[in-house]
Amino acid sequence: MTENIDISIREKNIAFIGFMGAGKTTIGQLVAKKLYRDFIDIDQEIERIHQMPVSQIFEKLGEASFRKMERELIVSLCTGTRLKIISLGGGAYLQEEVKKACLSHCLVFFLDLSWESWKERIPLIIDSRPVLQNKSLDEIEELFMKRRDAYSINHSQFTTSEIDPETAADRIVESLKLAWDIYQPNRDDIY
Ligand SMILES: Nc1ncnc2c1ncn2[C@@H]1O[C@H](COP(=O)(O)OP(=O)(O)O)[C@@H](O)[C@H]1O
Ligand SMILES: O=C(O)C1=C[C@@H](OP(=O)(O)O)[C@@H](O)[C@H](O)C1
Ligand SMILES: [Mg+2]
């Protein structure tokens, strides 16, 4: 695989980070479609490779094994690919090696949302996120706030509270095109 550090801003992979349920998978996929780019969801990729859902990987192989799988996959994609839209799992960016690789090689987009909005999404995600099992709401809120600090180191951020995924994706695409034009103007041919 080729080293990726000097590629143009337009060709850089875009990495979506944020808490579970922020919409990384849903919005990442929409952004990829709108930009005609390949989409890679790290959890889905790990599930495909290991032929089991993430919750079962946690149960059978343990969280440490899952963290190693996500770390290796993300670092390899960051250093070896370009023009991809990559949605990370919410815990991946907490690993120093992942954070460094993403910040060096990708445009890192933090999908944020308020705690109040997040709570409305609990029924949608609770069963499939092992990290949320056996935790009180107060413990989850503490994790949410603590992780927000880690996600605050990014290249750009966007709040998804009260915004539907399609609108969020449209606005993210707009802001990306604006950033590309500012940092590398007159290259409409590569959109
Ligand atoms: N902007 C949004 N507004 C409302 N629901 C959303 C939004 N984005 C995602 N969802 C829903 O929240 C759940 C989690 O979304 P997902 O994309 O899997 O989040 P993540 O990958 O960040 O964990 C899904 O059921 C999805 O349909
Ligand atoms: O935050 C976490 O530790 C996790 C988030 C999940 O991905 P999403 O953020 O896409 O839900 C998935 O990687 C796994 O359940 C662990
Ligand atoms: Mg996801």
C-alpha cells in the first residue's frame, strides 16, 4: 500500500467520528452516495470479515480483540486508500493510534448531537451496542460527555440534533465543497 500523507485535500478520505447513534453510518453512506464515492463502515466491514455481528464479536472474542480489529483496519485504510468515505465505530477514535492516523491522513468530521437528542435515539440502538449494556442512564451520560472531549479534536464538526439524515448529508457535502474550493480552487473536474 502507498503512503498517503501528501495527497490533495480533495482526494483525502473523509472519516466520520462521534458517539454511538450520532448517525455516522447513516449519514456517511448518504454523503458517499452524493459524492459518488465508496463507503466503508468499519463495523460492517469487521462483521463481513468475521461473519458475525459486532455484539457477538464482543461476546465471543472480547472487546480487546474487537478494538485491535478496528484499529488495524482503520490504520490500513487511512494509510493505503484515498477518496473513501469511512464511518468509524464510536469507540475507535479513543485509541491514540486511530486518532493519529485519521488526523494525519483523512478529513475528520465529528457528528455531534445534544444529550437530549441522543436520549430520543436510545430505542433505536440500545440492543445492538454492547458498550451500552448494563449501564445506567447516568453512566451513559458520563461516557457521552467524556467521549465528546476526545471527539473535539477534529477538522470539522456538525450537529445532527433535530436534523434528518438527508438534510445533514446535504449540508455536509456543501461544507466539504466549500472547504475544497477554499484550499484548492478551480478543480471542479474532480468532484
Ligand atoms: N439525523 C438523524 N435523525 C434521526 N435519527 C437518526 C439520525 N441519524 C441516524 N438516525 C437513526 O439513529 C440510529 C443510529 O444511526 P447510525 O447511523 O447507526 O449511528 P452510528 O453509526 O453513529 O451509531 C439509526 O436507527 C438511524 O436511522
Ligand atoms: O462506541 C463504541 O464503543 C462502539 C460503537 C459501535 O459503533 P457505532 O458508533 O456506529 O454505533 C460499535 O463499533 C461497537 O458497538 C462499539
Ligand atoms: Mg455506525
